[in-house]
Amino acid sequence: MTAQTIVLTGASDGIGAAAARQLASSPHRLILVGRSGEKTRAIAEETGAAWFTADFARLDDVRALAAKISDAVGDSGIHVLANNAGGIFGDQTPTVDGFEKTMQVNHLAPFLLTNLLLPHVLKAEGAVINTSSIAHRLFGHLDVDDLDNRRRFSPNKAYGDAKLANVLFAKSLHTKFHAQGLSAVAFHPGTVQTNFASDSSSIMRLLYRTPLKHLMLIGADKGGATLRWFIEGTPGETWFSGAYYDERQLTTKINPQVNDAALAEALWQRSAELVGIPAT
């Protein structure tokens, strides 16, 4: 197996931590990112990985993170950038940057990080893997003029919109950069038994807190194995760039907005404007 440089966000817990542990026996160079310094350091020490911390609710943290990763990577490039950080939160609360937290943590921050690291990914003809969710289909309906859902907010809709943005972002990356060797994909890892939604006011939190979770949810190890499958897979063979997968299955059960190319481009332009980078 050829050693690759892999950047994995959301690596301090859940499927990110599980995937990191599973990748530890490989020859890859792992760079882990988490919000908690204590948790991220523990996973890094267990797996022999490099690690950094960043709070995606602060875009300055993301900018600093990108600079640190760029310095660490040097001339080797990034073969895989796995955008796995995210979550569903409670009431409509703005971040220090002035954006709704769910949209910022799940989409705007990964969008910014990916664009800042894009030269390294292109150099390695690498892959961007976005952890999305079936919620993109169940709850999502994007309005690029109201990404914060100021007119119609609920925790579920905010999360569904953000996960829909993950899928559209992967499609846009494919459209814009596949000819230069980059591949991008979005996937639903399964409904995983983790601390997800525990800090949320969403009704989804009830599923994660009751005995039903043992019947309806999969373990973090299984979700982490799916994430690893995408990380170590060969684009064009294991999975197809620009697509959305339900676990490891290519699926047509998607939100109709996924196929709206004009919306995908509008989302890219609006996201670039909000995070303060040139639109591609």
C-alpha cells in the first residue's frame, strides 16, 4: 500500500476517532484535527499521528489550522482531506463570525479549510471526502440567500441544509477541479451510536438517549470503517467522484436539489463571499 498524507477532521470522537484507529496500522501519514485538545491528543498518541486543534465555530481557528497543516505538509501534498467534523446543535445561536452555528461548523468552516488547502490537494491529485448525512434528504432545502435560516429555523432543518451543502460542495469540487486530478465525494456513514445530537434541542436527541439506540443505531467502529473505505479507496474504482453514497452504496435517494447545478454554483459563490475568499 502506497503511503499517503491524510488529513482527518472530527478525529477526536465518533467515527473520526474510529477511522483514525483503524488507519493506524497502515503506512499512511495521519494528521488529525479535533476541537478538544485532550481528546485529540489522546487519539493521536494512540495512533502515532500528528494533530492539531481548531474550533470550527471560529473561522480564525480554521485559517490558523490551514496554515499549520500547510507548514506540516510542506511539499508532499495532501492525498486525502476528510471533512468529517460536524454536528447538530440547539437554538439559533450565532458564532463569533456572525453565522448560524450549524451551517458554519458543518459547511462554511470545511469549505474554507478545503479552499485554503486546495493547492496541496491538487498537487497530490488527491481526494476530498465529505461526511454528509441522510438528513440532507429528509430535512434539507437550501436558500442561498438565507443560509442561516433566519426566516424558518429548526435544528433539523439547519442540519439538513448543512448536510445538503456538503453534498453540493463535493459536486462543485468535482465540476471545478476533476480535470486537474482532484476527486470529491459525499457520503452518509449510517446512523451511528455516538454523542451526536446530545447538546441539541432536536427531537433526534431522544433517539440517541433512549434504549432504542441499541436497535436503530450502528456502532462508531462500523461508521469509522465506512469512512476508512472512502479514505483508502481508489476514486473511479472504489467510488465515483461527484457522487453521493448511502454508506458504501451509490444511491438515487437524494434531495432533488443535489442535481441543481445552478444552486451548487450559487452556494459556492455565496460561501466564498461569507468566508472572505476569492470565488473560483
